[in-house]
Amino acid sequence: MSKIVVLDDNMINMIAAGEVIERPASVVKELLENAIDAGATKIVLKVEDGGRKLISVTDNGGGIDAEDVPKAFLPHATSKLKCRDDLFNISTLGFRGEALASIAQVSKTTLTSRTTDSIEANTISIDCGVKEALRPCSGDCGTTIEVRDLFYKLPARRKFLRTSNTEMTHITEHFTRIGLSHCNLDLTLIHNNRQLYKLGADQSRRKRIEELFSTQIAADLLETQSSERGVEITALLGKPCCSRGNNKFQYVFLNNRCIKDKFISHALKEAYRGLLEPNKHPIVFLFLEIDPADYDVNVHPTKIEVRFVNANLIHSQVLAVMREKLLSTNLDIKANLSSRPVVSVDAVDQLQTPEASRKERITAAMGDFFKNHKSGGSTQKPLGFGGSHRVGSNAAPSYERIPTIHSSGGHGTEIFTRPPAAMSPLPDFASEELERLPVSSASANFLQIHNSYIVMQTEEGFEIIDQHALHERIIYEEMAGKLNSGKLVSQRQLIPETFDVTADQKQAIESNLELIEKLGIELEPFGPSTMAIQAFPVMLEKVNPLEFVTNLLDKLCDKNLGLDAELLVHEVLDMAACKAAIKAGQPLSQSEMQQLLKDKETTERASRCPHGRPTTIRFTMSDLEKQFKRTGF
Ligand code: ADP
Ligand code: MG
């Protein structure tokens, strides 16, 4: 007996509606897009009860001819496509001809429209697919669509609707997307007779962001543009210090259509790599303009996804423009002092680090600094890698790139080994001691506190630098640079250390031979299940080779990490930099500090360590003046 039946039109429409109309926000999206496609310059969106009771959109666009009004509600009826070729060159937001049919199938819908050359308007009402006759009425040029009681005949669907507030959040999100991508439009959103947004026509993108998000977010954005190889990009980028816990503040628009694209998301993540702590997401507004023929928008019912003809090109252009901006901007954290008249831990709140102890340490260090700083110890240990230099001796400096120290060689030692309480606060210190240092005055005004932080006077105030974090970044970038252009220089081990390997580790070594070799590590079999470390990179001289190789193998074997080659290199460099960098608690000589600060200037992304934590916090004189109540508030 035959079991298959052909569904009637009503059922077909109902099923189709399910694809496009998921909740009130879907209706809002479709109606706003239709108004834009109709050439409207002013759109008013009114919502009641989170869109469950009413969604109404009024526009001043071109309107619909009387004879077309009933047609607009037929499935697959559109004025935006004429032939097959049009499908590959779409410049309107809609083109599938599904929205009105779907909406009218699952609600009580009324459309009233008047074209500019008509003396009257026409109106039609449709109740869950059942059309009433079209009738003339009075009305302004443009179109108003009212959608009431969404899903009222579909209890199963209505049951899925959330509270008015939740539905309103989704609606606001779609309104925001339209607002961001169509700054020329006059847009209003009213909920339960309360005006939530009134966006004026012809606003700048930054102004739109200010109105839709906040003044603070808008003010802090870095703006950049590029136009290369047929891809025009405007990006407004949040500074790393203003990052968020989720990626909701990332908007990508392609020819004014909001899209989600995995290539672009990846580029975005890459651009901020090393500038953000793990689990932090940047605020990004990205606007792309490309020829509609260079992508296919007909791959998703709500058109949120597209397929690029050349996704790699898009990826590389987006990454390039963002990185260039981020790397060329001073992203040091600006201190945010509280208004309390003490130097407070709030100063480092923007660190957004879970390590409360860091805050305490900085605060304590600051306190001590403004009191009489006590000596950090009488001996200067060498920096973390590179040699055996001791400040005060005539040996070559330990830090690979530190220039030979001036003949007296010991200002640092002199300063830090003076008896307790002999050191004056920064101004005296700067004038008495640093004047004699053979360095530029701009970079000479610094000192180390608690063997962990460098406080440096700047033109506008001062900075506190986390020596470990900064050194990590410097080593990371140096190693990354060397890996990019070849391999790290290695040094043969006098007595090669040996270690046992598991089958898994052997396999990991074999499949990552190229990386291991580039790192300047030479591993050789030393027995059936033993390997020897024959050579190790010079740059990691201070790192224990066995410990490093073991950790490296752990990373290579950890399939759970699921790292691609690029991420793996990042992880390994990250680990190497962390191990090789000078540690917190390690005293530094003046010249070592000076070199660190100098390297900071030439190192990319120096304001963040490879894990994305800040290396530097800036304080301005006005911050201090406020704290000391020297200025009005
Ligand atoms: P699509 O937008 O994909 O063409 P819709 O179902 O959303 O399909 O709309 C069907 C047609 O109705 C559109 O192609 C357009 O001609 C007309 N239309 C819909 N909304 C409006 C509007 N606000 N102003 C003018 N015409 C409209
Ligand atoms: Mg449409």
C-alpha cells in the first residue's frame, strides 16, 4: 500500500516558514531588509511584547504596486531576480522571495503600501495564509507591515518563544546589525511604546557604535582601512584592554550584509593573537566591500553564511589590515586610578587578570617606591639566557643584545646596593644618578622595584613594566622572526643528555622533524627506546634541554590539543619564551633594563606578553595629580 503523499501547499509553506522564521527577530530582520531593498531612508520598527504580540515596520521606500501586493505573499515571489545570471550578482539583501510568504503563513499580517506615483494606498490582510481581498485606503508613500500574534496557530512553535526580554534582545541584535551597516538610514526602535533607539540619518560608523553600544567603546576603537586586490576593508578595532568574555562584540559585514564566516573569524583571532589573554575576545567591527560576483550568498536560508570564490584572499587581506593597525599602535594599558585618594589596586583593574596577587604585588611595590625604596640585594644575577655576565665585572653582558657597558660598569650596582633609605624618590634619583649614565635622558629615568617591575618616567607620567612579561614577548618575537627566515642557531651539547621515549613520542618526533630541526634541536637515537639531545638552540642556553624537550614532546603528543601547525609553533615559542625569559624576582642591572626598554620599542606587540597579558601599564601625571587632589574632579 502506498505510504507516500505529496504535501499540500499549506503544509509546504508551513515547512518553508520554519526555515526562515524561527522567532520574532527573524521577522524583524526580513522586514527591515525589505524596507532597505525598497530604497527607504527612514524606517520605524515598533514592537510589542518582545514581538510576540506585534512587529510593525514602516518605511518611506518605493512601495508596492497594487497588482503586486497579493503577489508579494506568494512563495518564491520576488522583484529582485529576473534571470539565472542575477543569482550570481546579488546586490540586494533579499532575493529568495520567501520572507513575506513565510511570515504571512504563521501570523496575522497586514500590509499597506503606496508607490510614489499612486494617489492612494492599498492594503491586504492575511491570516495564517488565508488572504482577504486587497482594498484601497489612505496612506503615505512607502510600506507598513504589521505582523501580529506570531505562531498563534502553531502552539508547538509558540512554546519555543522565550520571555519578552529575551526575544527583545534578539530583535535588538538584528536592529543593531542593520544600524551598523546602514549608517545613512534614519532608524527608530520602539518597544511597548517606549523609544529604545533613534538613530539619525547619515551618522559616522563611530557615532553609530556610540549610540548602539557605548561612548567608551566607540571612543577606544582604532580605525583602519585598506583597498587591495578588489577587497575594500574598513575596520574598527577594540584595543586589547577592552576585550570581552565572548565574541558577541564582533561584527562582520559584507556589502552591508551581516555575515558569520569561519575564515574571517580565524583571521580576526590571528590578528589579536598574543595580544589577548586566552578566553578573551576582541571588540571588532569589520566592513568588507567586494564584487558580488566574488561570493555566493545563496548557501544559507537566512543568508548569514556566504561562500567566497577566494576565501584565502579575504583571510589574508583581513588579517593584514588588522595586524598592521594593531602592531603599529601603542597598546600599553592606561592606568585607571580610582578616585580614592590613595594609590589603589584599581590602577591595575584593567589588567583583567585573575591573578589577584599580581595586583597586590604592584600595589605593594608602588607603595614602597613612594616611600624610601630599600635595596634589592647586593649582587646582580645575569639575565635568563645568553651568557655569564655580571654587572660590575668587565665581562660581556649576559643579555644577547645588550651593548658593552661603559667603563665604570656599575651604576646599576651602585644604585641598588646603597644602604637602605639612601635612595630618594624618582625625581632626585633621576637627576642625581641617571644624569651620569651614558644613555639618552628619555630612557634613563627608570628603576627596578622588587626585582620584578621596572618603573620608567615618561613624558606624560610614568610606566610600570612587568620585566618577565616583556622579556617573554621580546624572546618570542625574536625566535618567531628567526624561525620565519630559517632556523634557530644551535650549539652541540658536550655531554648529550639522554631520555627514554615511548612509541607515541617516537611517532611525534618523526612527524614533527621539520619543526624540531628548525628549533635548532637535534635528537638522535641512542638505543632502541632512548634518544639523545645532541644539539640545542643557543638562544635557549639558560633553559634545561631535557626539561624543554620533554615538555615539547608532551605538546607534540597531546592530540587533545588538536593544534594545527601554526598554533603548534605558537605554543612551542610560547613555552620557550616563558622558560628563557628573566623571571620576576630577578635583579637587573641598569644596562639590562635599558636594553629591555630599548628592545620594547622595536618589538612587535610589546604591550602584551605571548599569553596576552599586559607588559606595561601607563600612568599620566594627571592621574597622579587627581590622586593627590592637586586638581579638581
Ligand atoms: P525578497 O525580499 O526575497 O524578494 P520577500 O518575500 O521578502 O522576498 O518580498 C517579496 C517582494 O515584496 C519583494 O521582492 C519586493 O518586491 C516586495 N516587498 C516586500 N517588502 C517591501 C517593502 N517594504 N517595500 C517595497 N516592496 C516590498
Ligand atoms: Mg525580503
